[in-house]
Amino acid sequence: MIEVWAPRAERVRLDRPGHEPIDLAVRGDGWFGAPIELVDGDEYGFLLDDRDDVRPDPRSRRQPHGVHGHSAWFDPSAHDWQDAQWTGRQLAGSIVYELHIGTFTPEGTLDSAVERLDHLVALGVGFVELLPVNAFNGTHNWGYDGVLWYAVHEGYGGPAAYQRFVDACHARGLAVIQDVVYNHLGPSGNYLPEYGPYLRDAERNTWGSSVDLDEPQVRRYIVDNALMWMRDHHVDGLRLDAVHALKDSSNRHILRELAEETDALSAHVGRPLTLIAESDMNDARLITAREADGYGLAAQWSDDYHHALHVAVTGETSGYYADFAPLAALAKVCTGGFFHDGTWSSFRGVIHGHPIDPRIPTSRLVTFSQDHDQIGNRAAGDRLSQTLDQGGLAIAAVLTVLSPFTPMLFMGEEWAASTPWQFFTSHPEPELGRATAEGRIEEFAAMGWDRSVVPDPQDPATFERSRLRWDERESGIHRRILDLYTRLIALRRELPDLTDPDFTAVFAEADEDRRLFRLRRGSTHILVNFSERASRMPVPPHAEIVLATASGVALAGEEVALPSRSAVVLTVAER
């Protein structure tokens, strides 16, 4: 059965190469259909009203000729799944690893990414989070310009390769999180408005027209897409992009609806399914249980933790980093989850955020020192490895992996990758490409950046520079940082304090003058010297060093000597 929702069309015809177009019958409520069976690989599209230009299926699973061409029928049940013994993985206690398929390997495909999964297993991560893979126009893109949410970008290998990738992850004990974008569509190849009222043209967000969540069929389009990833592609959860841009005034918010249907599917398939929201609202309602009038999502990102840690290790205080200048900001986010929890945000110019109920598990916040946005949305796309010395990188590693929350790493961070991760596009339309490049330069110029350091996102070299160099991880500082991340992740598994999700078990304090920081989680103490001078910090009796980032760290009675730019992890034995 072929069906399509097209309430803006009076007539819809099915177009197949080599066949005469066939009129679809009106089914009511804007639906058209016909009892036609397609087999895997059959190409098809739709002709709306009396137009002769073919449009892809809004629910297309595959676009072999790009987003402007015919769709191809894909049978998700054809894959011979090998993960029958996979019981899933809970987010609490795990490490998330964020990666972009196009730049993760030299080949930039899902199949080539499989060849690097053993590295992630050895590192000790539990979740692989893929940046968006849905179909977009062009050859390479971050993924947030997608226009066909159900299709996997053909350049990555298409949906069959995606299923192979998930199967390979599960075989190695790795869960998969897929980043999805439900708040906007890309600028090229978006034909959804020709079919129906998918967008609110009079209401826009940062990236374009808002998705019309007042329309029941649009909400169903979103929910069905989410279920598709978890049901047909066996992924273990979704990262929901920029949910603050989802404008929903209904009694049942779309996030709650997604959570409810995800939980129902989880009960059916018998394994955990995880929804993680990206939100800049600092509102814990997203991760509050539905029984307490929350949305019931598994987790949300905390950008505040990133900002506080970034300022502490780099000293950068421009733009939205200004509020996080005191080292006390890091102590606040460690113990409260948010820095702005009803406080004045100088960047926004308003009172921002809400406090988190300490009864909520700390594991429901995902925190990081680097991610695709915080690197790629810098003018030059520079990583911390291009700014910090080994001491600073080691401190960032310690406070990322041993945070009270669920840590996330960005690909290559674990070996201090030398490659930048820059903003890149490949819009085939010259005018769109030029507008993107010029807009990027103007945006950073307005923020005071030197225009000359902003790379042209349309230049293929920008994309090529952003590919990881896997050979560098075996030598020098790269090897040392990789060893440190591996030890830290193992330590997180070994010490129960480091996965305890109790907010009340976390203590943090900062010495602003000496740039010293203490994070205590139960009987485990993490001490950091951010300054350029050696210093000493008091420690409890019977403390033992379990990890140090510098050779000069030493216990002397009830003090520990900390060289400049160093950190130490101590445990206190019970007597």
C-alpha cells in the first residue's frame, strides 16, 4: 500500500521510472493512497496536482539520487539482525561518545566507522552518539540541514549500512544514540510545505520556519520518525536537537508525547530506550518524572557545565562565557547542575533558568568539555588541544570523565586530536553557498573575531581539515592523553562514588585567589590546581592517591603537593 499525506494537493499521482503515472485515491483527512506493492529498491515519487516535477516521499527511507530525486523503497525487515541477545544499556553509569560519520574516518561512511568501534570499546565508552545522518542536499554537511528525516544520507551508505553499523555496535556492547532534528528543516530540498502545513511560515526560529506542532499529522510525522529509528534500526535512543525551538502550546507537549511512546516501545522490545534533550532553557521539567508533572525524558545536556569548565581551563570570558569567570561557577554547576538557576544572565539580558530538585539523579544531565557545537561554532573550529598545554588538557579530561553527571566526549578529544572541527557545507546552489559563507563571516565579525580566520564553509578544504587523523594517537602527547582518558574511564567504573547519582553526595569548593578547586564525591576527592604555580591542598587522614596527572603530585602528611596545572584523585579509606 502506497500512502501519502498531502492536504494541500487536490490530486496526487504516483510516478515510477518506466511506468505511466497512476492517480492515488483520496482517502480522507488529506491522505491519498493506492493498493500498490513496491519491493526493495523500487524507485518512486509523487506528482502533486498537475505539475510534472517529481517530489520525493516525505517518509522516504532512501534517496539514491539525492533529496531532489525519486525515493527508493526500503524494506527495513530485510536485514538479518544479529543482536537478538542485546539487552540494551542504561545511560546512568555510562560514557557517551559523540561522532560525525563524515569526518570520523577518512572514508566518511558507516561501514568504515565500524572498523573503529574496537577503539571505543578499549576506551571504555558505553554509548555512541551519531550526529544527524538524515538526507540533506550536497555531499557533506554537519547534518542539521536535513530535509528528509526518514532517510539515511546516501553518501554514508544509506539505511542498509546504518543497520549494519548498529548491529556491529551491539555486537561489541555499544549502545547507539541518534541525533535527530525536529525543530526546523534545511534550506534545500524541503518539499514538505507543498504537501501540507508542516511549517508555520509566520513564525521562525534561528534556523528557519518553525514546525507546526498544532497540526496532529505533523506531530505524528515526528513521533513515527522517532519510533522508526528505535524499532526498525534498533537504535537505543535519540538526542533531540534544540528542543527549546519546539513551539508547542498543547496540553500534551510533544516532548512528553515522545517520551510516553518511547517508553511504550521500550516495554515492548524489552530493552532501555533513552531520550536526551538539548535545551538552553535550564528547566529540569524535561527530566522530571511524569508522575511529578515533568516530561519524563532520560536526560538533557547542561551547557552550563561546559561553560564553567571551559572558562576555568582557558581563561576565556568573552560572550556567554562572561558569567562563568569566577572559579566558583564550576563549583556551583558541580553541585547544582545549572549555573543559571534563576540568576541574571548577562548574555541573554534576563533572569534565566530554574533550580534542579536535588532528588533528581545527577546522571540525567549530560556534560562535556567539548562537543560539535562548542568547537564547530568557534570562528576557526579550534579544539582545546589547539589552545591548552598538556596540563590543561589533563585537567579537562579529569573534570569531564569524573563529573557528577553523565560524561560525553567528542570524537578525537580522547587523544587531543590536532585537527579542528569546522563548520562545513556543500550546498550545490551557488547563491545558497555564497549566502552561507558570507553570513558565517558576518556573524563572527560582529562578535569581534578576525574575518581572516573564519574558514569558508563551502570550501572542500574546510571539510577535509576536519577529518580525524587516526595515526597521530599512537605517539607523543596524543598517546599520553589517550592513556589518561582510558585510565579515567576505568576508574569511573571501579569507584562506586564516581557513578553515585545522588546530588546530596556531591561537594565542591573553589579558592579564587590560588585557583584551586576541590570536588568531593563520597570518599573520593578530586583536587585541581588551575594556576601556573605549585601549591598545596589539605586532605583528610588516610587519603591515598589513585590517579595523578603530573609526576610531582605527592602526599605530605595531611596535605597534597600539586604542581602547576595538575589534578589528583584521592580515596579516603574507612578506619
